[in-house]
Amino acid sequence: MTKETRELAQASLDPADWQALREQGHRMLDDMLDYLEQIRQQPVWQPAPQAVRDVFQQPLPQQPTDLAVVHETFMHDILPYAIGNAHPGFMGWVHGGGTPVGMLAEMLAAGLNANLGGRNQIPVEVERQIVRWVQDLFGFPETASGLFVTGTSMANLIAVLVARTATLGSAVRAQGMAASGRRLTAYASAGAHGCIAQAMDLAGLGLNALRVIPMNEQFQMDIAALTSAIAQDREQGYTPFFIAGTAGSVDVGAIDDLVAIADLAKREGLWFHIDGAYGALGMLSPELAPRLTGLERADSVAFDFHKWGQVPYDAGFIIVRDGSMHYDTFASPAAYLRRETCGMAAGSPWPCDFGPDLSRGFRALKTWFTLQVYGAEQMGRSIARTCELGQYLKQRIVATPALELLAPVNLNIVCFRYRCDDADAVNAAIVMAIQESGVAAPSTTIINGKLAIRAAIVNHRTDTTNIDALITATLKFGDSIVHDRNSHGTE
């Protein structure tokens, strides 16, 4: 071996023994497939002991460690202590469960290591194909633009920025908000996700420019209150510009009256955006799609393939009806991003022309694989099934005197609690006890001032046995906690 060859071998990060790497890689793949196949036998979640946490206090390694040793650390100290959203008993927040197909596609994407910022490459065409699929699914025109992002938080921010450009013109990018002399105001339901307010902050419009509109008894945005708020702002010299409707609210899964909002936005000349983080993909289900009527009239829709779409994290998406306005909001004339008509710099416009990221992972591949392998019909059935399980849980609660339903079950989120004195404290303790038992993993929220046990049934692996286990655990821990509190109170 020459000196140059030795130096090259030392500098490269490729293995010296490809066969050994191949064998170890197969073991790692098998371990993850075993994990998913056997996940029902595992606890949903368990707290990590201090000894495990101490493993991750080590200093930066200076010398190589054998891959098999690092893998063993993963299996022993990382895998058992994840949040558990792949488990069918996970019902906290709104997390998708992922699929083995998506996992394998992620491996392929990582091996390819494509940067999806742009340029003349087929991975960009894969993303564009999904844009066309979303156009068809949502009833958007062919001129609509779309982009993969980290999640709906980023997608909502992009929508606010495009709406700002639509209202003030592209000059706002150079001159800033102050030059316009106009004070923009936006509107969202009290049940909207907090990332809408965050988007207003990050866009430089300010938190106070977001008007929080009250909800009706169905936890939908009150249209009369929205109409009044817009009128009041106009009277005071503000410029209303943006309404964020919600398709699947974070607390209870409510869907705003999208048709009424679309009508109002059209009359008032406002940008109509929909935060459909998980609910928008209900369009895949013939049973649920009618409840999303009005979505096809939105100016933009933000949603996540990694929720109801079961694509591994992360895979958020934004679609904008006016693709030209979307482009004008983000396109950059930088010399190093020069476009050509042929060669590697062809293929304009590029994905980086529609968002803030130049470096972008190949999120489209795992989404493309998921849609190709399972098909829209099967994915729609899986989505509808989670809503059926939501109704099953509702029926179990209504039939159990010790439990109380706290909100309508719109889709697949069920809010309830154990009936008792000092119910907020007791139900908070119940949720912690259930989580630490590993049987199930609900979360909590506040409904009309009451702390609720919140079960979001998003995982395609969840079935009635998991629902029954949640009910049994709630009653068991509720009875035990109340008994202990009463006993301590009499001592």
C-alpha cells in the first residue's frame, strides 16, 4: 500500500471491511424489524434510570468505537426509553406510529444522501409528484405549489409569510413591514394550535396582531365573533389579512366551519389558511372527506404526513393555491444559486424557491413509498378506523358511571375524566400513573376549565384491546388514588 493510499484510507469514513459492515447492518435492520413486530409485548413508555442518563454525559469521543458496540448501546440505553409513539397504546398528543415500509425508505434516503434544495435530479421529481398528488387530493389547481418541511409549525409560518406578501407586495421583503405603514391583523380560533401565534411572532407581525376568536359549543371558531372582530379592526385602522381555520384541533379534534370561513374570507378579501396538521389527510377517507368540505377553497393548507399518514418523522407539508405568490415570497437571486437550462443546475424552479431551507432532506421518498405501497384506499381505511375507535372509547366512557365525557368526539380525540372530588389533581395523577405503568400513554388538556384525560388515537396499530386497557387502567388507578387520599385524610 502506497503512502497516498494509506492516507486516503485514513481520511475516508467508508469501512475497511465492507462485508463486516454488511453483516452488522443486517443485524441492526433485523433488530428494528423485531422491535416493530413485537412492540405489543413491550411497555408503551418507561422512565429511564439515572444510570442510563449518565451514559449520555460522556465527553466527545476522540477515538473510534466499534459499530457493534455503539449499536448495543442503542439497543440497551436508547430504544427502551423512547417516547413510545410506535406502540399501539400510545395516545398522548397526536403522533403517528410510523411503518416498517417508511423505515426502510428512510434507510434508502439516508444512503442516497440527496440534498433536496434543488438542481437537476430525480429526487426533486419525486417531491413534485407528491405535490401533484396533494393537488388532486385537496382539489387544488395544477398551478398550486407545495413543499415538504419539518412539520406544520413551519408550514403555518410559510403560509403567514406568503399571505403577508400577497397583502403588501413583494417589496415587503426588502423594505420590511414598517415601510408599508399598515398594521396587519390575523384571526384564529381559541382552539387553534399555538404555532399560529408563533408564526405571527416569527414573521415579525407580533403576537398581539393575532385575534383569538371564541369557540362555539362544538369547539369551532365562532363565525359571528370572527365577523365582528374583522369589522372592529377595520374601523380602528388595522388591515385584516389572514384567517387560520382548523381541521382537527389539537385539544378535541374539532373541524371549523370551513365553508363559512371561506365565504367570509372571500367577502373580506382575506387569505384563508387551514391548519390541517392531522385532520387534512381525512380527505383520504370517503367517510371523513365530506366533513372537510371547504378545504378545497383554502389559499393554503398545512399538514403532516407523519401524523395520520403514518410516515416516519418528520414529514410536514404546505400547499399554496397561488404558486407564483409562494415563489415570490422566497425565491432568491443569489449568484451561487444560478439556474441553467441544462446540466446539474437545470430544473428551475427549485424547492428552495418556496421556503427558507437550502439544505433539505429527502422526506419525499418515505412519503412516496408509503403512498405507493399502501395506496390511498388502505390509508383512508386506517384513518377511518382510528375514528371508529374514538367512538368505541366514547361508548365505553358513557357506559361507565365512574367516568365523564368532557367534549364531543369529532374525529379520533377523546377527552374524559374520572369522577371524584378534587378531580383535576386526581386525574393528573391518574395520567402519570398510567404512563409509568407502561399500559397506555394518554396526555392531559384543559376543557372548559377542567383537567381532562386526553386520548388521541392516531396509531394504525391501535385496536379495541388498547382502548379497553386504557379504561381498565383509568378505573384502577382512579380508585387507588382516591382511596389513598381518603385514607390519608382520616389519619
